[in-house]
Amino acid sequence: MKIMSNLNHGLFRLFLFVSGYVFFLALGAWIFSSIETPEEVQKVKELRNLRASFMKNHECVEDQALEDLIKEVVAASNRGVSAIRNATGESNWSFGQSFFFTSTVLTTIGYGHVTPLSRAGKIFCMVYAIVGIPLTLVLLSALVARLLVPTVWLLQWLNSRLGHMYQPLNIRILHLFIIVLFLLIVFLLIPAAVFAQFEPDWDYMDSLYYCFISLTTIGLGDYIPGDSPSQPYRPLYKISTTVFLYMGITFLMLTLAVFYDIPQLNLGFLFTSNSDNSEKKPLAVSGLNVSTGAQRTSCRTVTTRTRTDRW
């Protein structure tokens, strides 16, 4: 009966969470619609005025011919082919560009700015992703496992310094705060400043937005580094950006692992029964659960001292 009661509570909480999540989606849609619709209307008005001005100054051009040209240009642009006269002559499928494309596929960022044009390329992209995405997850997991070692050392150091003053949960939260702060500074704020310097059309806000959208693997594709026609050393720049993306995603996964290892912050336990929770083994088993071990060690020390005093 107790297990069934816990299960019912978990399902009820899950239902409430799903309802709240759907409301959160609707709220976000309403806010985006309210903010972006006026900007879109203004852009459409400007384009229509520009088109009307062009047709007025070039009476020999038929409206339907211009419409067909615009359609072809937009379609080509959506496939990563630029029709601008002064666009860089480098192919979208040079080694540097292709290396950047494969990284966005395997990390599931998927900007969509460049896509395979041929049928063979589309088939190979699917097969390549089926094999490569699991390999990427294995690689990132292995890197996170290695990074957990210095993370555990930091937690041990915090426990040794602050364990006599604060509760283990407070030390864990401080530890998480340090990791998050490092992530923000090293993989968001500093890279944003670098991109703002190298990208002629980006300001700092655009660069910060790009870093966040990329490292969270959202990959909207509205900002792509290295696509400026005047970009020097474009292949090297693309490869360097790829290295940054892998490093940033790895550290983001490490941050999530540290967050998940704090049971009080793991909301997933609210939607399962106690029996399910007891069967789950968080990452603390692999070494992060230092505070518990320190408590056990201190308890054993106290017990030993007590016995020694008695003797």
C-alpha cells in the first residue's frame, strides 16, 4: 500500500509538472510573439518599400521576374549558398567548413546554415550521424569522468576547510556555485569578448547570445562564426571554434553532473516512488559523494577516541 501511495504521489506531481511545463511553453510563445511581431512587421514594411522603389527605378523589370529571382535567392540562401557578388569564393565544403559542419552534426547543435545538397550527401549525413552521435556521447562522458577528478579534489578541499563551520549541503552548493561561475567566465563571457573582436557585425550581446545558444546545443543558426566575406584564416577560425564548442559542451555536462549529484536539487526524485529512488545510483557513487564519506570518517574517529579514553 505504501509503495502504491508513493507511486500515486509521484504520478500526481508529474501531472502537475507537465501542466506547468505546457503553461511555461505557452507563456514563452506569447512573450516571443509580443516582442518579435512588431519587429517583423517593420522589416516586412521596409522590404516592401525597397521593392516598390526598385520597381519604380527599373521599369523594364517585370514584377513576376523579380519575384522568381527573390525565391531562388532565398532558397539558395537557406541551403547555405550566397548570391552576393562580394561573397567569399571559398566553398562551403572546404575542409575547414566541412570540419565545422560535422562537429555541429555530431554535437546535435545543427545550425542549419549549410546542408547537404546531393542525395548521396543526405544519405551519408544520416549514416554518419547514427554512428557519430553515440561516439560523441561516449567521448564527452569520458572527458567528464576525467574532469570529475579535480572537481572531487575541490570538493574535498572545501570540506576540509569549511566542514567544521557549515553543513554538507551548503558546501555542496558553494562547490556548484564555483563550477557555474567558472563556466560563465571561461566559456561564455571571455569567448563572447573574443567573438565580438573577430566578427565585424557582432556586438558583445550578439556574441554572448551565440555562445549560449551553441553550448546549450540549441543551435538556431542565426549567428555563424567565420561567415564574413572578409574573415581572414577562415578554415583555421572554423576549426578553433569547433574546439571551443567541444570544450564548452564538455564543461557544461560536468556542471550538470555536479548539479545532479546534489539530491536536494534533483527534482526528478519528486516524480518517482521511494523504492525507485533507492535503486538509483547517482554520480556520487563514482566519487563525488565526499561529504558523506567525510562524515563517516569523522564518526569512526570519534568512536575510536571514545574507546581509547575508556581504556
